[in-house]
Amino acid sequence: MYAPISSSSSAFLGQRSSTNSRWSKVVITSRSCETIRCVVTPEKTAYKTKVSRNANPAKLQAGYLFPEIARRRAAHIQKYPDAQVISLGIGDTTEPIPEVIASEMAMRANALSTSEGYSGYGAEQGDKKLRAAIASTYYGGLSFSDGIFYGGLGIEESDIFVSDEAKSDISLLQLLFGSKVTMAVQDPSCPAYVDSSVIIGQTGLFQKDAEKCHLLLFTKQSNRLYSDKGLAGEADDSPRSIFEIPGAKEVAIETSSFSKYAGFTGVRLGWTVVPKELLFSDGFPVAKDFGRIICKSFNGASNIAQAGGVACLTTEGLQAMQDVVQFYKENTKIIVDTFTSLGFKVYGAKNAPYVWVHFPGQSSWDVFAEILEKVHLVTTPGSGFGPAGEGFIGVSAFSHRHNVLEACRRLEQLYK
Amino acid sequence: MYAPISSSSSAFLGQRSSTNSRWSKVVITSRSCETIRCVVTPEKTAYKTKVSRNANPAKLQAGYLFPEIARRRAAHIQKYPDAQVISLGIGDTTEPIPEVIASEMAMRANALSTSEGYSGYGAEQGDKKLRAAIASTYYGGLSFSDGIFYGGLGIEESDIFVSDEAKSDISLLQLLFGSKVTMAVQDPSCPAYVDSSVIIGQTGLFQKDAEKCHLLLFTKQSNRLYSDKGLAGEADDSPRSIFEIPGAKEVAIETSSFSKYAGFTGVRLGWTVVPKELLFSDGFPVAKDFGRIICKSFNGASNIAQAGGVACLTTEGLQAMQDVVQFYKENTKIIVDTFTSLGFKVYGAKNAPYVWVHFPGQSSWDVFAEILEKVHLVTTPGSGFGPAGEGFIGVSAFSHRHNVLEACRRLEQLYK
């Protein structure tokens, strides 16, 4: 109906003889409009291409954590159609994006319909303005401590690569390093971190007993640097970046996103820091290869989302984000207090709205099943994040307040 | 300043001893604010990690076509600071997004700041509504020809995977197939198609003499199917999809995007069709593995962009897009007529706004350089798209009308 103006690209997997076509066609066998009989050419055995299945995706564990949770939730709803199921499982944001941020995105969208406001392809690495704002907000500034000025974290605009979010960047990092390096993933961790390594072929079969990597320990060393930067009561327990550690720029890459800060899980915006100081063993800068891969595998984050990112990092945007963060922190405290008062030992929940509750000697999936069955609450079995998560359940504080309060009421009923 | 609420993930490339830190610090050596003297610890030789550079990105050809054009353009502007350089090189859209589409994106952005309108993570494969609209608009419907009803192209909603655009999808397709398959790329083609294969390791060195793959020939066989579908004068010269070919669903994947149709080059929205009928040699459906890779390497296109996609596929949106397409087609005709009247043989420019002009026996880069030097026009050297492009220059019709008219005036001046 509409002629294409750009050419599409297609990958042929094999050649088929047109005389052997299995394409169905519907043939009119009667002229009467009311009694058209349609005859469909019968489908024969499915044609198989000569292309072998890539062994890497085949190695992925069948039960991906969140789909499995969704499956059990659906089965539960079918079993108890009248139950008010509350989901504190997956870490998805629930509160609206602050108006000061959303309205900037709306303005950008409207501007795209004007000659002055229209723009096409942007830089693959992201808008200069946004990259500069990320560098100065999260990695910049001077700090003063013990008579010494520290020169911020030394991360500059050119070290920042804007993306559509961390999951995509982690996949591009796999392309960057290829399949011949050894990857260490902390345990427990988000399943996608392991799976993206499997896809590129960095493992044989999934190794359940792989040595644990306590990555987060590294980021707790240098909080002192930030004690004068307004972190208030949390100054010594809230590391912001791995680059707070002296020397980290020469050994580390950091991936982050606006998803949880700003409620951008659906809007899609993130960034990766690849410092120019980071070098391969032959001295070649890692950032140069990452830049090339970005340019060939990505075409920049949506310009509307990037306008939202810039709005996030204004004074008003930062304050508005902080208000939403505060709301989720209050949710977290309610959940922590509930479990603690019931005698459970609780971990995490300080710098992220995820509460880890210990059920010593029990299976995570058993605890998950019991909570769902008895009080209609969806949580996350810790073992889904790796062997070290066994015996824990994860409870997300990303939820509306009334759901959190009701969930806690039910937990008290179950465990009192 | 703002405590992170989500954990960031970091990849350590090595361990550094903190006693050997090269992190600069600025030390105050005077108490007077006016005469602070800053002493920066001198940087020693750069630290190299023990991680080997991945050989695949290293094999990419150094001069990526578009950066090289940009470099020459910048040098030209430096040489002739007063010249009015006109760029008909890269295929980037220039006309505003139709208001009927942009306003829907603005509405979606604003709605994200309300409780009712907010949404978080969407399906990785895209919104159901958008997938259905793509399937029915571009692949659906019945057609009637020679007394036979053809059942559309038989592509369904579940065969559509929404993405942030073709470049990202082509990279994910490389992850899908892995490095052990042979890839055929048409010649000439967009450099990114070759480069994404190089990154995954599917080639040794770039093979300039690789056998040519005349992929587009395949899509011209079945235009007849569309002769009743409103393509008017172009019916027999405007294939819409590779799936017009009987049997193609069992051997082909198609990638497309809203970039050029709707001016979404900056907004970022596209899709890939992986039909359920497409099977690996062992009978496993390709779409199942692609779905798993999408879920682990991508988290869905921006919800605002997807709202724009749905607006594109309404009756008003389709008409508005067609008006913009018509504008670019008129640009194309102006360029074609100019070159033809000057005695050049011109190719392409029928189903895409790219005019290929033949300069027999000449080097593409020489012609590019002459046109830039003498009349300040940026074109694209055909050889940048592959060996078969040598002797051609590409001229894009994506430009404002006054630029096209002025460019043609200069070309007449140069070649008359």
C-alpha cells in the first residue's frame, strides 16, 4: 500500500526451489459470494534449512528466572481466581516519572514535528550535553577531606557512552571482549549477566560451582572521599561508583542506567563508562574498540529519552528523582521492619530497594511457593540469582505503598 | 550527592595494588585562598591490564566510510571557511515528523508522569498492539488476482520482534548464528552489514573478492501479488517484503525500521521478522533462539517510540508518512533528471531515495573529491559500499528542497 523508501536487508538461510513451494494459497471454487469455499493447499513436512543451530544459545538454562516466576504466578491466579495477588518479585518501577522530566520529553517529541526542532541520527555515543551532564553529576566535582582536595573521579564526557540501558551494553561488552576471555560474575547476580556470557560462548555448560567473585567489596573502600559531598547520614555506606577506588580507571568498566533512578524502565536510557586509561595487554585503549563496536551495533539512544536524561540531571530533576527514591526507601524500611520484627535476618536493602530475607536450611523455591500459596504474594527465590542465593528470598520494594502495607500485613499473619 | 538505588555492574579487568596507585591527587600547599598551589602527582607509564585485545574488532577496516566522509568534509570547510557546503552524502532524514505522529509520542511522554499512564518494563519483543499493527499493515490482508485470493504474506504478530532499529538487530542476528556460519552480504551494501560480521568473528581478513550475492533479485519475483493493493503505477516495480516470494518464510529473515518512512532516525524504532516456519537443520525454530537472545540482550524499544510507531500505522499516520515519502521522491526525481540531462547513466532511485551515478573508469573517491573541491557538495563514494560500487557515486535525496535545487544548479555548472 505504501512504497518503501528505504531498502530492507534480508538474510537468506538457504535456497528453495520455487516448484516445491509450500506457500499456502486460498483458491475460490465458487462464484457465489455467500458460499465461497476455500481450499488450502495442504502443508507438507516442515522444510529445514541447512544452517546448524548455534550451540551457545542452546546452552542457556531452560528456566529463565522471571518467566518461571510469571508462569507460577499465572498458574496461581488460575487456581485462585478471586485472590488479590501482590507482586513484590521483579524489580520494576511503579511510580510515575516526575513531571519536570516527563514534560521535557513531551516537548522534545513535539519539537520533532517542527523544522527548527527536528533532528535525525545523533551520535552513537550519545548527545554531548547528556554525556557531559552524566560525567559532572555522577563522576565530577572536587571533594575536600582531611586537608586534601580530591579531583573528583576523573571521568570525563568522552569516557561516557550513552545507551538504551545496561542489558544492551552488557551484551555489547561481550562482543568487545569476545569468547576467549574468562568472565567472573558475582554470586548472586542478575541471570542476564551470566546468560549474555553463555550466548557469546564464554562458557561450556553453566558451571554451578564457579568460584565466587565478591565484586561489591571493592566499591566499599573509598567512601571517605564522599564524606563531604552531601550524602548525609549515609556517607560511609553508599558507594556511588567503582571509580571511587584509586586506580580503578585502569582496570574497570561501569554500566549504569536511569531505569531505577528516574522510573525509565520503559523509556530506556543508560550509560557505560569506559575510561580512556583502560588498556588491553598490548596497550591499545579499550574505549577505542568499544567505540567502534557501538558505532556498528547501535545507533544511539532515542533522542526523546536523551532529552529526558538531560532533564533528570538538572537541579529540579535531581531533586524530583531523589523524592521518588525516598519513597521507595520508605517502602524498603517498611518491609525490613516487618521481617525483622518477625525474627528474620535481613540483608541488603541499604543501597537498593531489594530486601534479602534468610530462611536458613530451606529451599528458596519452597519458601517462594509457600508464600504464594498461603498469602498470595509473589517474591523472588534467591537461588534464581545463583548458588549463593539459596536459602534466601528477595522482596522488591518497587510497589505502590498500599500494596507494600497489605503485603506486610499478610506476612505478619503468615509468620507470627 | 544522590544515593544510587540500583546496583551497577562492573567488569574488573585485573587487580591493582593500591600501594602502586597512579591516581592523581591535588594537594593544598598554602592556606591562602588566592595563592593555592596545586601539585599533581606525576603520571607514570600507563598501566596495562592482562586482558588480550579481541582479534575481531581489530580486523575492522580502519576507514569507516561515514567517519572518513565527515573527516574530509571538515577538512574542506577548514580550507574554504566561506563555502556553503551542501551534504547529499549520508542517508539521514531532514523533514519533520508528521504532527499526527509526534503528538502521540508527546502524549505518551506526558502520560508517564501520571499514575494511570505510567508503565515500566515492556515486553522485550515489543508492545502487542504495535506488533499486530506491523503484521497487518506490511504483511497482512488478502489480495485478489486472476481469480485467486492470496492469503496475505502469512506473517503474524508473533513473528514480529520490535527493536530500536535495524543496526542493533543485525548485531543480535550475529549472536544468534554465531561465528561458525558463512555470511553472504550483497555488494554494494551498507558497511555496517559487513562490519558486524567481522566483529563476531565470521571472517578472517576482509575479503574484497568475495562472491557477490544478488539478494535483491529475489524480491522482484512476486510483485503481481500486489497489483490489486493500491500501489498504483508502481505495482510491478516496488516489492515490499522478501516474504512476497512463495516459500521465503522457510528460508528468510527480514529487518526493517521506521527510520526513513517516518523520520525516526533519531527516535529509534524498527522490527525484525523471524517467521515461525524458519528452522535450523535440526528442526529447532530459529525464532525461539532469537526470542531468547532478545530477552537477554535487549529490554524493548522505548515505550514513547513505540507509541509513535502505533501512530504511524493508523490511517492518518500512513497518509502523513506517505506525504513525506512523496516529498523525498520529488527530490529524487530532481536529482535523477539533472544527472540524466548531463549525460550520466543513473541507477537505483526507484524504491529508495539514493541515486547511483556512473562515472565509468573513474575512481569513486576521485569523483567524490572533485565534486567537493569544485562545487562544495558532499556525496558518497560508491566504493565505500563494496567493490561493486567502484566507479559510482551515491547521492542522497534526503535533504531540504532548496538544498537539492542548489546542489543540482552546481552540478550543472560543473558538468555542462
